[in-house]
Amino acid sequence: MEGDPVSEQTRASLPRAAEDEPDRVAARPETLRVEAVLAALGTDAASGLGGEAVRARAARSGPNALRAGPPVPAWRRLLAQFADPLVLLLVVAAFVSAGVWVEESLRDDRAGLPFEALAILAIVLLNGTMGYVQEARAAQAIAALRRMSAARARVIRDGVRREIPATELVPGDIVRLEEGDAIPADARLIEANALRTNEAALTGESVPVPKDTAALATGAALAERRNMVFSGTTVSAGRGLGVVTATGMRTELGHIAGLLNATPEETTPLQAALARLGRRLGLAVLVIAAAMAATIIFAEGVRTVPALLDTLILAVALAVAAVPEGLPAIVTAALSLGVLRMARRHAIVRRLAAVETLGSADVIASDKTGTLTRNEMMVRTVVTAGGAIDFDPAPAGLDRDAERRAEVEAALRAGALANDAVLQRRDGGWTVQGDPTEGALLLAARNAGLDLDVLSRRLARVAEIPFSSERRRMSTVHRDDGRRLVAAKGAPDTVLSRCTRERAGAQDRPLTGERRDAILAANAALAGRGLRTLGVAERSLPAGEAAPPDDSVERDLVFLGLVGMSDPPRPEAREAVARARAAGIRPMMLTGDDPRTAAAIAAEIGIPGDGTVLSGADLEALSPQGLDAAVRTISVYARVAPAHKLRIVRALQRNGLIVAMTGDGVNDAPALKAAEIGIAMGVTGTDVSREAADIVLADDNFATIVAAVEEGRSIFANIRKVLRYLLSSNFGEVATMAFGVLLASVLGLSFTAGELVLPLLATQILWVNLVSDGAPALALAVDPADPAAMTRPPRPRAEGVLTGAMAWNIGFIGLVTAGCCLFVLDACLPGGLVEGRDLPAQGTLAYAQTMTFTTLVLSQLFNALNARSGRASAFVGLFRNRWLWGAIIVTLLLQAAVVYTPLLQQGFSTVALSAGDWLFCTAVASLVLILEEVRKVVARAMRPEVPHAERDVH
């Protein structure tokens, strides 16, 4: 971009708003020259905005984000907790009970307060409040995750390149754009080097749009504004520099978005499955409740209106108690808390469904650079016509050989020129902003004695032919004392194919076939040592010869040498690979490096295989059937293009495997979407790859993927623990009531005809349901991960959240719970099968119901210990979950309050119990734990090794 200073006439043509507010540009910035736009926005292309200007503009323009819909008021979210049909039935039951109380009060002034109605309403309010709090916490967790995974933008401020959250952009910011970036705001282009953008989402244009910096005539349609880039679109190729002209709702995307709400929260497959399970349970329980009500009416001879209303209330309470209505909220809390734990381990989950799938992953197909290795490239060797020179980190042995020094400096100079990275001094050292490979070339040039600042000023860049996965090289054109200098770097074979001469000392000589073979042999030797290699070349154009901005300038190059670099494996990579293999997960490496480099790194970190490496060329030659067979045994793939990754994913899936795939480039997006779990690089990845992924690695580390798998398995296991606990406890309540009615005469529940006599009252059932579905279930949702979780094979994808083994286990515990409760009931009533205990003189029925009520609560607390595993003893890691023990203590205190507090005694029809009564209830309730321990011992003895489906949680 070149042009004259802004004229007074141009300034006069700008709208008054642009003069009054420098953060608002003219309505049509595409019609103005770049200088006019920069002047209107009060910014500078080289240094960007200063801190004070940014703060002032941020205060006026607000965050760079689309306006979300109005937040749902807290009172509406609270009322939504009571919209469930079963909860509404409870409210109706409370009003019915209140009606009965009114009728009794009219007949008897001593009727007292409507304790039953008040107790039901109190339980409804408490349950709704707990649901509201759980949902609010889950929403806060999800919002925190969204903030973690928010888009970022590369800007120039105060003359320094930096990366900031895209929401902090303001008009006048100078943004840098590269291939794969999601464009964060509307911007007028200042520079455009082979820049093309994908604007299909905004304009419907199906092919990438080439961009330039020339001003346009007034009236250009949105799709024709070639000097503008727009928020919500992506860079498909090239690079550029732009000045932000509009942010947030003032962007073209914001105009279209209007008042649309932000992205809605997702319902995961697990939540949908649980919702289906809840509906089926609800339907079944409603049928059972209706049948029980009919049985009570006919078996008990219920005839009076109060007794009929009590029967109705009991049926509704039983239906509500049997359905684990708190399960969805608890599952959401478990997912959100688990996802936050994953975020603390540097795995940012963008889609909750990925958490469920992680436990089923059979294969982790990972990039090498930065994921399995440190992504800290360093030049180790430079091979020129005179031989190899080692770097550690500076070149050795050049002081006495001027010709060798000239060769090495020429090679490193070309690598430093054909380069987009920047070295910055930080904390006493050098940091690289940009590609690590390019940063290594800059560091090597600096260590060899080249002054990079002088080099960039003397040889200013005027054009660029950017790198692409198809070309595998990059070239730049520079001013050189009135001439032009072309610098090129890339894969050695592609660079060498464009060369006709070779630099030897200070002279250039023809590049013979023999020398080509020698260079390729040297390249193979470097690759065999696990080094990544680049070829570098240059060409000086005669004065007057044009340098077209395309690959036609890459001809008749002078080959300068080979650069060998290493990116050592991360220290934790070998251990992470071993853990993945122990968990039945197969690690695979997919890299664009040379096959020998890939084989060396794979062997060093322990990726399985016999040393066989499949290259991209090999993949091209394979049929789909051949590739299906290859992926069963080959775990290392080299020289792969993004299209090859998609083929590999499809082949693995045809073999019935669940694939987690990593990627960082634009063209990786199809493979990331195709894989069951797409994992994008958070540091080196493009915005496009992050948008396509389910998980973003904040540290680009393979060990983080393995840690995320472990967390995913733990989350799914905890959800199963909660499900086992809730369903078995609720089944125990239903069984207690059902068998209590059917066996009423046997148990001694025969009282005056016309009265409703049951093992438990409706309010007691509701209390048990609330207490049992509350604190203990939430505590199980955060149970610590099983240390042996990563020693088991992946969970089959087709396996449901509720397995057959779990269903039998739930039925067994429910029947044991019912047996314990009915035994205590029988022992506390005169008559029946069990000889009665020493009973109080009065209130025998209330005493028996209080004992049964307390036994049921204690049984479910013992069941909470059982639910931590379907096979392992409850005494293994008994005190690992301090939250569970806290929940048990809270539940016991609440039960004591119901038994001893006078007001609650009236509401729940309880009487005070002695210490001996508590011991008797505890001893009987402990059978839930004891008999389940016996069952586990038998199960382990009969089947020491079981399928993963039955190793569901521990």
C-alpha cells in the first residue's frame, strides 16, 4: 500500500462524526484511501493505538460482542422449577390437604394448624430452591468455560505485537490476519498478501474472496468490498493487516444478528437419555401409584372423604418420590464441575457431549509438533556446500573459515527473511511470537552474529508468496539497493526442485545431478537423526526485472543449504503415551514431517508399532479397503496433508473405533468434525480449528488429552453412581409402600375400618425423597476419580448409561431396603410376624411409622456408601470423599430435627426416639450395606475379570 498524505479536501469529505469521535470511521470506509481511514480513526499502521486511546474508545463503544438477549429474571428461573407436572401435583395435593383441614376446622375448633399441607409446600419450595441453586451454579460454570474459550485477536498497540481477547478490540485497532484466523471485527485492509477470505456465512459467496487494499467506488455491494474483511468470516489463505472500523453490533454481522440471543445451551446425548429414562420411570410410577391407590381404597375399606383425600395425597407423594426428578440438575452439576476440573488441567471443553464420548475413545490420533513435543524448535545443524556446521546454540568452528561462515550466514539470512515470526525480549530471554520453526531460524541467525533489525531495514519486504500445505514452501521479495532479492524456504525437495545453482563460499556454481543426490542424501541423514529439515535458497533479480506476487518468481534459485532442527519430546509425553496404552487407548502420530523424523520421535516416546511409517504418498496409493487394513496396525503417519487426516479418521471409524483427533490448521476442520472428539490446539491452533473442535487444549500437550480422558471417565462413572443411588433408593421407597399395603394384615397394620393406615405418611415419603436426592447424591457427583480408571479398556459406545448389571443391582438393593423397613415396622406393632419390642403405652402407630421412617433414611445413607461401586467393597477408599461424609452428617442432623423438634413432629407425625431406638434402626438398616458387600464378594469370586460394562464405576 502506497499513497500520498491525506489532503485537506479528503479531510473535509469525512463525516463530522469521524472528526468528533476518532473511534467512528466514515459510513463507507471502503470508498476511502487507507491514509484517510487511518486519519479518521486517529491511529497509525505501524504502532497502533496507545493505552489511553484504547480505554477511552472501549468506554464509548463497549465490548466487541454481539448483544445477547435479555437475561431471564431470577424469579422466572425460580418459577420454572415448579413447572414439572409431578411438582404441580404436589401443589394440588397440598391444597387438597389444606381443604381437608378447613373442613375439619369448621367442625372442630381444636383442629390446630394444617401441618401436613404446610410440610408439603415447604418440601416443594425447598426442592425448587435446591434445583434453582444447582442450575445457577451450572450456568455459572458454563459461562466461565465460554470465557476461557473466547476468541482472541492479534493486534499492534503501542508499537508492540500482542494477543488479546477479541472482545477487547476497539475501532482503530490494527489487527494482524493469517491463514485460519476467524476475523474478529470489521476492518479496512492496510496490507493484503495473497489474502483470501471465506465470506459464505455473511454473503453466501461459495468460493474464497481475494482481497486487496485499493479504494472502491461508492455503491459497492457487500460481496464486492474487496478491501474490507468482516466479523464472523475466516481467512482461507494468505495474510494481511487491517484497521478495525466497526465492532460488536455495529459490524455487518451485528446488523444481521439484530436482537438474536446468544448461542443456546446444548442438551447432551447423556442428558437426553436420562430425560427419556425419567419419562419412562414417571409413566411407570404413575401407573403403580394409581394401582396402589385403588388397592388401598379396596383393601383398607376406605370410605370417608378425608381418607380418600389422604389416599390421593399419598399416591401423588409416592409418584414424586419414585421419580428422581433431581437427576437432570445433578447431572448438569456433575458435568459442569467435571468440565471445570478439566479446564484446570488445561482442557477447555466447548461441547459437553465430548465429556460423555471421552470415556469411549479407542484411538487418540495426535499431531507431533507441540503436542507430543515441546514446540520449541532449535537449529542443530546447517549443511552447506562446504559441509555441516553444528549449533549448540551458536555455530562452532567458523572463526577460522571465512568461506564456511559466508555460506552459513547466507543460509540463515534467507531463513530469517522468508519469515513471519518476531523475537521479543522478555524476562531476560527471547520469546517467539509466531511459528516455532521460523522462530528457531531467527534465533539461529542472531546466534550466528546477524543483526536482525539491520537486516529488516536494509532488505525491506515488498511482496510474499505464502506457505500452503500444497506448495510446502514460502518465499518473500525484498528491496536490495534498487534491485529485488527473493528468499525462499520450505521442504528441501520442493525448494531444490526450483534451484539451478548452489552457493559455494562466495561463488555460485551450477547444481549438478550429483550434487542434488548428495543434498538429498544429507537431508535423509538429518531426518534419520530425528531432525526436521528445511531447504533455503535465494535469487537476486536484475535491476528492472519485475517480481510478480506468485510462484513464478520461484525459479532459477540458488540453493544455500539445509537447516536441521529438533523439537524434543515433552518430558511428560512418554508417560502419557504409556498411560493411554494402559487404558486400552491406542496413540497414533500424524505429522507433516519426514517419515524418518516421525519414526524416531515415535520410538522415543513409546508409540506402538514395528517402526513402519505410512506416508501421504502411500495413503494416496491405497484403496479404501487397503487403508482400513493398514490403520489396524500402523500408528505413525508422516508427510500427511489435512485431507489424509480425514481419510484416516474415516478408516478408523469403519473399523468400529471411537476416534479423538487433534488438529490446528484450517484444513484440519473436516477431520476434527468427522472425529467423535475433535481436539484443537489452543496455542498454535487457528480459530477455525478451535470452532470445529469439541475440546481446546490450552497448552497443546498430549498429556492433557490423556488427563481429559481420565476426567471424562470419572465424570461418567460419577453419573452412574448417582443414577444407581437414586434409582435403588427410590425403588426401596416404592417397594416399602407396595408390600406394606399388600401385607398390611400380616404386618399388624389392621386398625379401625375406614381409616388410612400405611407404613409411611405422604409427608414422610417426600422428606425421605428430598433428603436422599439432595446432599448425598450431589456428593456422589463429585466423588474422586478411581485410581484404576486408566487401567481399564474404553467403554463401548453402544453401552447405555443404565446397564443390565446395574438394573439387577438396583432391584436387589431396593428389595433389601424394603425388607429392612417392613421388618422394623412389624417389630414396632403389636401382632404380625415379628414379636414386638417394648412399645410405648400410647401412639403405637406413630411410633412404628417414625421408626420405619428413620430406618428408611438410614438405609439410604448406607446405600450411598454402596453406590460408589458396583463391584469393589464400600470400605475401599472409604474416606476419600469428604463431601459424602459431610452429606451423611447433614442428613442425620436433619432427620434428628424431624424426630425431636415439636413443630416438625406435628408436620411429619413423628415421635421422639430413644438411643436404643436409633441403635435398633441403625443395626437393621446396616443390612443394606452388609448384604450388598456379600453380593459383591460373590460376584468377584464368580467372575474375577468382567467386561467393562460391569466395571461401571470403580
